[in-house]
Amino acid sequence: MLLVENSLIIALAAKDILTRLGADEVLTYATVQGAIDALERTRPSDAILDINPGDMNSLPVANRLMELGMPFIFASGYGEQAHMPQDHRHVGSFRIPHG
């Protein structure tokens, strides 16, 4: 599984949860470019993308995953789903609770 999340605490917690739920391997990237580069080397079975990891959005990663035919969902702490481009409004999402 590919996980794009810039918060180290959230990424570690998510990786732990996903592993306990049965993920064989969770590849975690804090940047959009890191995730895109990883997709050139490996093909995870699915992905979870923080909508806004850092100072850019994860739409380039989502676009690449769509090109590859790989399933993914968005995660957000702010409910940005309503502002997603039309091409991505069908993608599932969930809200990350604030601590």
C-alpha cells in the first residue's frame, strides 16, 4: 500500500493500523514527488492520499494512480472533497479527526 502523508505522527499511526489490518507492506511518503518517484519503481495494490501533504495537493499522485488503474482514496483533516476537480469527485475519502 502507498501512503502519502506529511505528518510523521499520522503516518506512523496509519502505517501501524494498516499493518494490523493486514497490509503486507506500507510505503510511506511525505511528499508528492516522493510518491510519484516511488510509482516508477513499484506498484502497490492501493493507496491512501492526504489531499494536502505539505504545501501542495496530492492530485498529481492521484492522476498517476488513475493512469495506472490503481485504486486509491483521499484522506483529509478539513473536508476538501467538495472542492475537488470533477475528475476526482468520484474517489472515496475520509476525514482524519483532529487531535
